[in-house]
Amino acid sequence: MISFHNNSGAMVALQTLGGVNSQLDHTQDSISTGKTINSAQDNAALWAISELMNSDISGLRSVSDSLSLAEATVAVASAGAEQITETLTEMRSLAVMAASGMGDFSKYEAAMAKKTEQINSIISSSEFNGVNLLKTDVDGAGGTALTVPSAVSGNGDLSTLSVDGVDFEGSPQFDLGSRTAITDSASALTALGEIEGFLAYAIEGSAALGSSANQLAGQGNYVSKQSDALTRGVSSMIDTNMEEAATKLLALQAQQQLSTLSLSIVNTMPDTLRNLY
């Protein structure tokens, strides 16, 4: 029934148009932001879960950055320790030659002193980001190891890894300053035995640092994979399926046009009725 006082057809068409416009706005927001859930109003449960997961992802990224920094620190120390090992190998060769009695002993001792200066220079320069794992005081605060965040749980618990320093400064096993000076074949033999001990200590320390570097790299790789998995999980919950959204947008635009046309038609019905009189 057509009424002059109440155009029920127009009311229905207007409600339909309003619903279509609301869906269209939401779809357009989803496409422009790339997310179907932009606030708790869209879906409170999924929004809360995604926010918690995003917090976990942020924590994992911080851990990953810390592991990368620690890996670089250990790599610098490891390179220094390996160079010390090579220098000690050269000192060992000098001691062997001096023990054979060939050449000037003072020149052998002078060469040994230069190698010792080189080792001390390597120890001093093997610092990265304020940490030197080849010194007695690793961090300038009396530390003997580097502690690194390695994982963070959902309830905020933080796990750590510890990388022990290799003390080339004050260890009794590496007291270069007390090495026997080479003055003859006998003293050269004594120095050779001491250098063998220093070399064994350096090799063991280099191996330990290499193992720690490998452990840090492996943990960093795991944390990266964990972060990627969580990121994919959040994406599956709140990200927009662009193909589906694009199709829906076209359909809603068509519905909007039809609803607008319907509203226009029903609004002309009272005028049509008046023309009958």
C-alpha cells in the first residue's frame, strides 16, 4: 500500500542502503590498512590475541638483535684469539731455531719481544661494543663473561646464554711476561716449553670462542624462525585477503548503486499516486 504519510518502501530501501554503505566502508578500510581487524571493535577476541602475539614478536626481535650483537662481539674476540695462536706458532718456530744453536740469540730474543708486543696489541684491540672477551675484565665492570638474552616466554620470563671470556691478560697459564729470555740453547729450550703451554691455552680458548659463536648463531636462527612463525600466525588472523576483499568491494559497489536506484524509485511513488487525481 502506498501512503502519503509513510513511505515504507523508502524506509526499507534506506535501511538497505545504509547497511551496504556500512559494509562498503569496512571493506574499504580493510583494503587501505591491509587488516580486517583494526581495533577491538572489529573483533575483540582476535584483536586481543593479535596484540599479545605482536608483543611476543617485539620481544623476540629484541632478543634477535641482542644475539646478533653478541655474535659480532664473540667473532671479534675469536679472530683475535686465532691471531694470537698464529703468532705463538711463529714464536714456537723461533724458539726451535734458537734451541738448535744457529744464529744470534739476541736477535731471536728481540724477535720474541716483538711478537709479545703484537700479542698484547691484539688483546687490547679485540673489543666490540665495550666488551673484550680476551681481557681479565671483560666489560669494564669486573665481569668475566658475556651474558646474552636468548629467548623470551609468553609470560615474560627471559632466558640467557653465557659466553666465558678467555683471559689472555692475567691467567697463570698465559703469563707471557714471565717467559724465559733466550740467551743460549738451554734457555731457548726452556722458552720453547713455556710457549708450548701458552699455545695450548690459546688453542683451547680459540676453540671455546668458536663454539660459543656457533651456539649464538644457532640460537639467533631459531629465534628468527620463531618470530617469523608468530608473524604468520598474526597475519592469518587479522590481515586482509586482498583478492577476496577486492571482489567484495566490487559487489558492494554494485549493491550500493542498486540500492540508490531503488530508493529513488520508491521516493517517486507518492508523486505517481498524486498524478492519478
